[in-house]
Amino acid sequence: MRHKKQRYQLNRFSSWRKSTINSLARNLIIYQSIKTTLHKAKAVRPQVEKLISLAKLNTLAAKRQAAKILNDHKLVSLLFADIGPRFSNKQSGFTRIINLGVRRGDNAQVVILELTEIKEKKEKKPKKEKEEKPEEMTQEPPVEEKKPEAPKVYPKEKEKPPIEKKPPKKFLGGIRNIFKKERDSL
């Protein structure tokens, strides 16, 4: 019997559900904020909380457990070097769910799942406009007349052979070519 064994099944079989949750957790670590449905956000939240708790420990065993979920060493290093220290003074509540309303097509509840401590991206400074030069400097210097130079003589290039015209293509490139594509062969 499965009394009180509740989880968000997401209408998927177990390996597909696990893959969906891991993928959402990866994207949340990369982008720090993702837009998804309410049930997916509630399903992935415990996974992300666990990953950030592991990042706060910063041990080799914790890194291996995080690598098992994330399947990417760069993400593990990002998690332990950047995100873990950000939450060092918090015990829980690393993520938040912000309601956006319903999706038009299927009326699904859409939310933003994000980390509570988001690192601000560096904004590019707008280019400074060129300062106007004083009037004295803006005067154009007098233009000198240039004498035409003698044309340069280059050695004669070798003549290329005439290009042969290819026969016109058959309808759809010919039936043979449809079945003989390089992309189809491995």
C-alpha cells in the first residue's frame, strides 16, 4: 500500500520525472531564475534546496553527491564557488516561487522559480559621447592637392580554365540522391 507516499508525479514515469527535475535544477543554477509551471516548481524546490545545502558543506563527498545530480563539473564548481557562499548565513529558504498567472493554451499555473539571493549582472556602461572640441580645433586643415601617381604594373596572372556548366538538376535532385545523403550515414 502507498499510504502517505505523496510526491509530484508530473504525469511521467519515474525516470522521466527524475530527468525533468534534474534538468530544472540545472537550469535554476545556471540562470538563477526560471519560468515554469507551479507543480514542476514545487517538485524541483526540494532538490535545489538539497543542492545548496550540499554547497554550504563544501566537502569532497558533497561535491560528488551534487555531481551525481547535476552531471556537469562546471555546474558543480559554480554551485560550490559562487552560490554556496551566498547562502552561508541562511539555514533554509534558498528559493522562492512567484506567481505569474495562467498559461493561455492549457490554463496551467505559471510561476517564476528563483533563488532568493540573486547575483546582479554587471551592466554595460553606455559609451560616452564625444565631447565637442573648441571652435579653434574644429577648423579643417587646408587640403593639399595630390599628384596622381603612376599606375602600378603587376605581373600577369595565370588564366583560369573555363568553368564547365553542370547539367540542370533533376526533379528533387533525382530519387537516388534522396536516399544517399551524407547526413543519413554515420
